[in-house]
Amino acid sequence: MIQAIPAIDLIDGACVRLSQGDYAQKTVYESDPVAMAKRFEAAGFSRLHIVDLDGAKAGVPQHLEVLRAIADQTSLVLDYGGGIKTSDNVRQILKSGAAMVSVGSIAHKNPELVKSWISDFGSKSILLAADVRDEMIALNAWQEASQTSIFDYIADYAQAGLTQFFCTDVSKDGLLQGVAEDLYRRLREAFPALHLVASGGVSQLSDVTKLNTLGVDAVIIGKAIYEGRITLEELKVYA
């Protein structure tokens, strides 16, 4: 059974969502992320995906105090990403209460460093974030396409001990237009042993059902929850 993972994206300490990763297309949904996290826990969820958008922009994590507060006041299993560049960043995030550190840009820019984190901190502590456009890794807030195929990228990290990753089709993210079924089907077939998390495009409960049918392990859901397209009650079956 697929696991639904609600998302909290942070700017200025508030829960927001962006469209297509564009900071100019920002909607604030909740000023208190700890209250939001408690709401998710009360609805039966056990996981939470936290994105530090200020950290991603600044190049260093900015909301560790929010992470600590959520970790202290809930029992949610947390992953946290945004602005991670050093081993100290990883250490701080894990010490602040995250079970997993999600790494994106740095994983493409400095793969040897991230591979060392998999070895040093353990594969269960590192969640690789792969942003994809037309099956190629997307960089620099999705504005630039690399020459690296998502399939080659994940295969390389799997050889280094990676056990879990989430993949966002950036052409779908924040648009509520449905998920990239073909991409996730092919990723599931290519990497049956890895924990595969889908992200981006979920607009209704049927999208989650489709991903479950494909054998995807988990799905990150943000905007569809905040805009009431899917209720927490409906998602309970996947919590």
C-alpha cells in the first residue's frame, strides 16, 4: 500500500506552496507550521516532508528551529531539505529531529560528497531528491536541464548504497494536473529494490490510487491538500 506524505514548504516561517518552483508564484496557506504538522498527525499521518525554501535560496538551512519544534511536539517521521551543502548541515538536521535529510542540487554538483554521506550517516538517513524534466535531471530551481538521465543518475547512486529517493516531474509540480504515470512506471521497473517516492502533480485521490497500482511506495502531496482537492479524511486510507 502506498504511503501518503503531506508536505510543508517554508518561507519566512510560514507554510507556502509555489507553482513550478517560482518564488514569485507563492501562496501562503498557514502561518504556523507546527500547528499544521499537528493537524497532519491528528489526521493519522506518520510522515512529513519539509522543504526549507529560504534555505534553498540562501544555500544554508534557515528553519532548523521549526524542524526542532515539529520534532519535539509531534511523533511524525520527518525528512527535511533545502540549502544542504556540508556534512555539518546534515549533522545539524539529524540532530534537530529529522529522520532523513533530503538532498537535491548538491547530489548533482558533488556526487562524491553525497555518496560519502550515504556511507557515513547510513542510507536510511539520506533521501535523494531528483527533479526531472523530460527524463533529464533539472537544475538551478528547475530552470536548467542537465545532460544526465534520471535512470543513469539513480543507477549510479544505487551502486553507492542509495536505498530511497523521490522524483519530481517539474512539468507537473504545483499545477494540479495529474501525475507522471509513465515516468513512475518506468522507474519502478528499473529500480524494484529502491524505495520510490513520487512527487508533483497530485490533484485528486485517483492520482494516488494510480500510483499505488504502479507499485510506488509513497507520494508527497502538498497543494492538493492545501487547496482542498483532497481531504485529510480521504487520504486516511493511505496514511
